[in-house]
Amino acid sequence: MSETARKMLALLFVMLSLFLIMGGLYLPGELLGPAATSALTWAGIVLLLGGNVALALEERD
């Protein structure tokens, strides 16, 4: 995979994570349930960390 593709993938992870975190924090619990909103929030946090680590590793090279 090229350097540009890796950067785009890392940025895509960061953008997707923001939508997951917003969905987990702002959707009402009655709509999805507390377990689903917690899962959305944690999935967003994991993707955010993963995207940031990927960007940091890519910029270091």
C-alpha cells in the first residue's frame, strides 16, 4: 500500500471514529439501548486512537 493510501486510511479512521463517538454520546438510550450506545462510544475511541497512532507512525517514516 502506498504512503498516500495509508494516510487516507488513517484519516478515514479518525473521521469515522468521530461519528461513532457522537452517535454513542448523543443518541438516546431508548433508541438503541445502553449497551449499544456504549459499544458505539468505545468503538469510536478505539478507532480514534488507532487512526492517530497510524498517522503518527506514517509521519515518523
